[in-house]
Amino acid sequence: MNLPEATIETHRNGGKLSSISAIMPVWMKKEEDGHTKVIIPLLGLTTWAASENDVEAAASEAIQSFCMAAEKHGLGVDEELKALGWDAEETSPKHGLLSHTTSDELLQQVMQTADQFAFSQLAIC
Amino acid sequence: MSDINYPTVDIMFIKEQLESCPKFISGSYFKVGSTHNFVKIGKQPLFKRLVIVREDHERQVNYLQSVGIAANYGFLTELMQWLEVNRSWIDGAYSANRP
């Protein structure tokens, strides 16, 4: 049984997504123009940071944006994450837990090259 | 920090261009912190339809991000014109203003 490399916890109030917490691998790459590209493959997102110190903020905002867009213009966070290969461990009206696990050995090794970030209770508006 | 050899682009220019692009759901624009979001029309999963533009602390979008977005959404010519007018910057050219 492989350990998940990423988990997302969703909290809902009256059916509406209120916050999420996540543990997620993030890759960053300083580009030619001095800014840093921030890649979150498990959510299919790419964003930009002004510097390494700005990466966490960039990633947090991108995750919040993904969730808000998923709720408003998609099928909801849980369904949109399934489309990205996430598994729903638990879904209840107030709380959801999803994880992403790779069984492919090569991908597991690639995952080791990321920086693991923990995002705690990101507010969803 | 930005590399002085590359210009930056005002976020408002990028935002205006994307808001007038017909590929996006009208009114889908929203902002989270320094992150500007636009959602494309279509039936694909959301992750393929979400377009993120991130500004820096001076309300600027870095060069590589700007060019990538402009190329994908059909305003590369307008971007290059904007850079020439607003940043005295011509792609591939030497500028008398360079140190």
C-alpha cells in the first residue's frame, strides 16, 4: 500500500465549500526573466511568484482559485479532483477527504523532487 | 526580482485583453490576492479551463508569463505594440536606453 503524496480536506457549511487544507507537492523553477514559475501538477495548475519567498502565497492563491472555479464553473471540487486522478476517501455533507496516490515507481521517484507544502484552512469565498 | 533586461506588463492590459477574448465565460473573472482568474468556455474538466495570471507587488506581470498568455489567447501583436509604446521595448532589438 503506497502512501499518498498529497491530501486535500474540504469543509462545507450548508453545502457551500468554506475552507480547504492540503498537503501538496509543488515544483518551482526560476526563469530567465527573474521570476519563478510555480507548478502544481496534481491540480493541473501553473502560476508565478516574484521570488522564492513568494512561492507559498502563489501556490495558496492558485489552490483557492481552483476550488472557487471548480465550485462555480465546474462540477465541484470533489468531482474536478477525481478528473485529476484523486481518490475520495471520505465524503460527507460537511467534510471531504481526498488523496492522490501513485503506484508507478518512476512517478514516485519524480515526486521526491518536489517541495512538499502544507496549506492550512485556506478560505474559499 | 525582475531581470532588468526584460520588461514587465501592467496587469490591467492583460486583464482587458483576456476579458475581451470570446473564449472565456463572460463574467467569470475573479481575483484571489495577487492571482487573477479567467474560466474558459467548454466541457473539459475545470483544470483545463482555468487560466491564472499572477501580478507582482507592483501590479506587473512578468515578461515570460505575459508572452505565454498573449500567444495562447491571440494578442501577441497587441502585447508587442504595448511594450514598444509603454516600455520602449522592441523584441530582439538593442535599445539606446539600456545601461
